[in-house]
Amino acid sequence: MPGIDECLLEAMRLPGARGAALVDWTSGLALGTVGEFPGGDHEAAAAEAAEIARLAAEQRAFAPVDDAVAADPPLEDLIISNRDSYHLLRFVPTSFDSSVFLHVCLGRSDGNLALARIRLGEMAGRLVLG
């Protein structure tokens, strides 16, 4: 089972990967980063991505239809796209409070969003935290 560094290096092997981070969405802190993010500041990118993740995770409109069973984590992933890149935020299930997500920035011209979603889901399931 991979730790944070191994997981982020695996994410960087995805086609078109520009940067990867593991972020705590309650605090906005990056637990690990690799590669480059727009603006060049890993900590700012982590804090900004955490704001988006927190906003989406706390809204009932995005909850599963059968919300009788509390989802942990509350969402699977978020996809944000712009003219030149995709940002994929994959929530990681944990044995504690599940407030962690993987953030991968993919180049739009050479990234494979479908493959990235599948691989990040696999990575999130294998990631060892704590």
C-alpha cells in the first residue's frame, strides 16, 4: 500500500499530468505536492482547491439520492476544466474524518480525463494515511 509520496509520483505518470497534491479540505493544507500548478504556488493552489472541495462536499444538492446512509467521503470526485487544463479532485476514504482529496492538474491537450478518474480512484483506495 503506497504512502503519500508514492501515490503522488504515480499520479504524475498519468498522461498530461502537470502537478499532483494531497490536500486536507478542512484546513486547506497540502500534505504533499509534486510538479507544477498554475500560479506556481503549491500552498495557494491547495488552499483554493480546498475551498471548492469544501463548498461542494457540504451541499445537500450533491449528496447521493439515498442519503439515509452517510457517504464517507461525501463525494467521489470533482472535475474543473478551463481552456488549457483539467483539475481533478478525488476524495479519499479514510478511517478517520475523511477530509482529504487528491488533486491532479492535467494538460487539456495531452491529458486523458477518463483514465485519470479511473487511476485516481484506484490510488485513493490504496493510499495509506496516518
